[in-house]
Amino acid sequence: MVRQLAFVVMSSNADADHILDVDLLAFEHGTEAQRASVVDGVVQSLKSGFVYTAHDLGEGFLDEAYGMLGEFFAASTEEKAAYRRPESNGQTGYTGLLVETAADADVADWKEMLNWRAPLPEKHPLLNAGYFDPVLPEDTIPGIEAVLLEFHRRVYEIQRRFLRIIAIGIGCNQHFFDEMVTDGPTLTRAIRYPPMTEAPDGEHVWAGAHDDINLITALPRATAKGLQVQVDDGWVDAVPPDGHMVINTGLMLERITNGVIMPGRHRVVGDPDSPGERLSVVQFCHPTPWTMLSPVPSCVTADNPLAYSTVSADSALQKVLFEINLLS
């Protein structure tokens, strides 16, 4: 059955005027009018760099994945450290507390992470381009590897499908991004933010204000509030409806669109009313490293002249890894 509501402006939260709720499934299965309404809603919402969307991941599957990740982060420091791979520059395995630092921040983020990507076939060219196979805690949490790789696959498929809406919104064929992201180094990151009561000082935030480097980022669920979006000179809470995920834009999409779609600047801060920990899983959709990030002609106009040079996706990624203190 086709959903009749293509997009809805949320009215119950402080973000109501900035982040819209759209329906990916209505875009894929609806009428032409519904498809156009979804595209318009996404373009409007991405003025903030953020949008919410319904999805078909399966709530039971998310329960299973988040449950296993909670078990992993509850393991001892020694057990978790066995999955560290410093040579990967935070692209696979475990990263401990106070390591990653937002580009504009003075202190490291108060978070620990487990990172993974999809494995590649033997002799794939990305294996010679600094790609690292996933390092997952199967020995600590039996069965977690299959679940997390399936999580990565399902979220990637949603990101690929959602990029088709964005492609139409910027005047391109809906499949413009398909080849760009196929076998790209899309990264999944499970993040545990410990209670702020355990932070090294009272001035700490969970994650300082920053822009993501990639095309789009997906956040299917978080166990507590904390994600905030910068709008004008203030911050609004990002709280999607149940069964929806957060999508935000990154610096690579900004370059491709000649600044028409700006990156969604955000931070993660502890909620005074919920002083405990927070667990979330985000997935950064990346183009292949040899992709040349060049503004598309449809986004270069007399009113919006060419403002961005062409760089490779890999060069852009390496620059940001340096800025956030992840290059070993």
C-alpha cells in the first residue's frame, strides 16, 4: 500500500521549522506528485543540512544490533583494546576515549567507537588504496560479525536510495550517485558516549561542533537525546519520530553541489535531564577514493558562480582525518 503522506513538517519539537520528515518509500512507490513532493521536502529540509525519513530497516533487527553493541561496550577496557588497529586511522576496529577531536575543538571528544566497513572481494583495487578489512569483536560477542555486516549493508542500501532523491533535487539523473558510491569506503561507526559525570572536566561535551566529510550520513537510532543541529546562530535538538532515521549532509556533497547543499553542522551534548550514557550508530556514505569531486553544471549559475575546485575524494578524506587527529 502506497503511503499517502509524502512529507510532514514536525510540529511537536523545537526543530519544527528546520528539519522535515519525508518518506523514502513514498518517493519509490508513490505517484509522480508524491515523488515530487518528497524531493521538494528534502531540498527544503537540507537547508539545515538535516532531514528525517521513514525507512524499512526493521525495528527488531535494530534491537538485535544495538543490543550486541551494548554488550561489546560493556566489556573490559582490555577486551575492547584487543580490537584496536591504530594503523587504520580510525577506519576499522576500536577507538578509545579522548582520541578523535572535532576540527574546531580544543579538547578531544568524550566517546569510544567501533568502526567497520564491508569486506571487499579478493584483488579489488580498493585493497591497494588504504582500505582495511573489518575488525569486529566476534570472539567477545559471538554472532556480532554477521549482524553488523548486515547492518552496514542495509543502511548503505537506504543511503544509496536516498541519494537518488538528492540527485533529482539538484537537477541530475536520479542514478547520478549510484556508480560513485558502489564499493566506496562507506564507514559504519558505533559510538558510546559515557555519562558526563565521568568526563575529565565539567567543560567537556560528548562531541564538539563539526561537519561530516562524506556525502550523507545516516543515524537510524540513538538511545538518548544529545544530537543538536546548528541553525543560524543557535542549536536545535534533532529528535526524529519513532521508526525514522536522521540523514545529514557532508562536505563532499557541498563541493559537488557548488554550495547549494551545505553540510549539516552538528554536535552531541549531554542532556541534563538524562545524565547517563548514549549509544548511537552512524554510517558515513563515501564515494570511491578515485572519484573527482567537481561541482555539477546544474548547480553552477549566474547567481551561484563556480566556487569550488575539483579534488579527489581520497584527498578530501585525508585532509579531514588529519584535522580531527586520526592520522597515525
